[in-house]
Amino acid sequence: MNKIKVLLADDHTLVRNGIWSLLEGLAEIEIVGEAQNGAEAIEKVKELSPDVLLIDIAMPVMNGIEATGQISQLYKHTKCLILSMHNSEDYILKSVEVGAYGFLLKDNTRDEMLWAIKTVANGDKYFSPSVSNIIIDSYLEKVKQPEKTEPKKAKLSKQEKAILKYIIEGANSREIAEKLNLSVRTIDNHRGNMMRRLQVKNAVELVKKALEEKLI
């Protein structure tokens, strides 16, 4: 029986090592490599052609959702299985939208992880029960609501998009300021302006709106 070739993508070394140790002793699995961010994951998929990519969402350089979208379009042999600690409705629905074959929470057991890997490697979808409930609830909610005209998207400057990208990845104002060589006050001003323009009250709502409207 051919082993399932698995690539791991997570920006935390301890997490990658933990998953590696969970899976390396399994007869059905061959771990072919690892990546620290979405951009590196794409390169490794191109190079190694794994059957399954286990990928986190919140990573630097390129997040897991964006990477999954590109891999789903360019390398259809590789099935992307999101492995995240966040059961956010927005993350889950966006992952499905961009072509993820499954969504697994990091607190699940090794047995469920193995079953999920086997399922998606076979070309089927796998979503853990709590994730499936969120997808179903969202679908039912859309069915209940009458179709609405899509509102006009807000326009953001190149700098605002760069700042928003880091906010989505979880960086704070000081970290963003260092990455973009700007002052913390400038970052805070841009953050405030984007929140007012998008009519949101906090950073969580800002990230949600940005993902919903595909602002970056």
C-alpha cells in the first residue's frame, strides 16, 4: 500500500515537531517536509507534490487561507487540510470557499487527525463535528435570508492594505510599525481610519470585514 505523503505548514517549530512526532510512527503516513509560512508551503508543494498539506491559518508572509486558495488552483493533486486552534466561523467558511478539503482543530486526537488525512487524501471532505455544525448553521442562515445587493467595497490604499494584512496575521501596532518602518502612531491612525471607513468597532470586526469583503 502506498503511503500518504504529508507536508506540514505551521510557523511554530514546537507545533510542527509535535505533529511530526504524532504522525511519523504511523505506517500509512510519510512526512515529506515542512514549511514555516504559506509562501514556503506553496514552494514545497510544487517541489514535493504531497498528497495532503496540513496547514495552519495564522502565519507570517502569507496566511494559510491565501496559500490554500493558490494551491487548490495550481496543484490539484495536493489536498489542503486546515489545522487550526481557531474555530472562527469566518476562518472556516473562508477556508471552504478557497478550496480546503477539510478543517481540523488542533485539540483533536491523533486518531481523528489520521482519519481526516486519509479522508482528504482519498478526495473526500473532512470537517470535525463542531466545524461541520458551523458550516451547516451558516448555510441555513443564508437560506433564510432574502438575497441582498452586495454593498460597494471600501477602497484601501496600498499602505492600508499592508497594515491590514499584518493585523489579520495577529501582529500588534508596534510589530507592524517595525515591519513597515513607520511610527506606532501612524499605524494606530491608519487602523482607526480603516475601522471608521468600514464601520467596525474593534480589530476582530475589522479582520472579519476584511476577510468577508476580500480587501487584501
